[in-house]
Amino acid sequence: MYIAQEESFGPVMVISKFKNGDVDGVLRRANTTEYGLASGVFTKDLSKALYISEKLEAGTVFINTYNKTDVAAPFGGFKQSGFGKDLGKLVPSSLITHLTVQINGKAT
């Protein structure tokens, strides 16, 4: 699906179906794109959401919310969505990638 492979800027959300329990298949599909600015996970299972957030190749992962950010949290993407992070106290490093996870609007 073209829209799921592009980095769209605007009010766009792609919602994809997947077979029950095929979390690794969803991760493969999500990480196949060459972009990785932000992603969202909606689930009642917080441990599954945290597992997914660790495996997603995106600079910010929102859990059960979307686009509610903490201004003190680092911002930036992975892959073709940018290098390093803006804002926050973290200094970009060529050896470390930083991930911001937002759970109901609170950065962790």
C-alpha cells in the first residue's frame, strides 16, 4: 500500500489489519518502509505495546494516543526521517539511537 510506505505530512493515519497474534509480521511490515519518524500502537496490553515500541524503527512511538508530545522529550526520526534528535537533554551520538515512547501523552 503506497500511503503506508511514504512519509506523509498532514492528517493521515494508516490503519492496517493483521492476523491475531502476528505481532512479528506487523513489525516486519512496519519496519520495511525507508522512513521512521513516528508510529502508534493501540492496545489494552501494555507489555505487548512496550515490546512493539522497542522493535519499531521509529523515533517516537505513541501508545494509546497520537501526536501528544512532551516538549522536553527528544524529537527526531530514524532512517530517511532524520538523524539525531532535536530538543530534550540528549546529545546526538553516532553510536546511540534514542527512542521516545509516549503513553497517554507522558514521555517515558
